[in-house]
Amino acid sequence: MYTDFFKNFNDQTEKQLEPYIKFNKLVTKNVEVVTELQLNAMKTYSEMGLTQMKAASEIKDATSLVTFNSQQLTVLSKLSQQMVDDSNKLQSIAKEFKDDVEKLTSENLKTVNPA
């Protein structure tokens, strides 16, 4: 008797918590992907900055200064493109997360209000 009661209670609890578990897994996956994107971006930007600091430290005369300054446009263009790429990746991640949450919500509504 008690065994059936606890089994039913367990089954009902699992069924009620299932949407929360799915949502938590979805959020965890999203945080993991965004964190990886941020770490990669930080690494790339740090490497660019360090490269520029090294190049600036190599300036010894007017000729090397002119060379350094002429390279800055290329570096800024590369930095700008990297930022655009990272922004596009972040938008893609956000859209995917929104779509997944909408899908999860519609699935949960179907279980609550069967057609």
C-alpha cells in the first residue's frame, strides 16, 4: 500500500518537475556556450593587444613609427571584423536560446491544455 503511494508520489513529482529540469538544462547549455564565446573573444582581444604593445615597444626611430602607424589601420580593421563576428555569434546564440525556450513553452502548454 505504502509502496504504491510513494511510487505514485514519485512519478507525479518527476512529471511536475520535468519542465523545470528541461529549462535548467537549457539555461546551463546557453551559459556554457556564451562563456566559451566570451573566453575565446577575451583570448583573441588579449593576443591582439599584446601584439600591438610589442610592436609599439619596437619603435626606435621615425621610420619605425611610420611603419607602426601604417599597420594600425589593418589592425583596427581586423579588430572591427572580430567584434562583428563575435556579435553575430552572440545574436545567433540568443536566437537559438529564444527558439528553444519557445519550443519548450509550447510543449508544456500542450501537456497542460491538450488539443
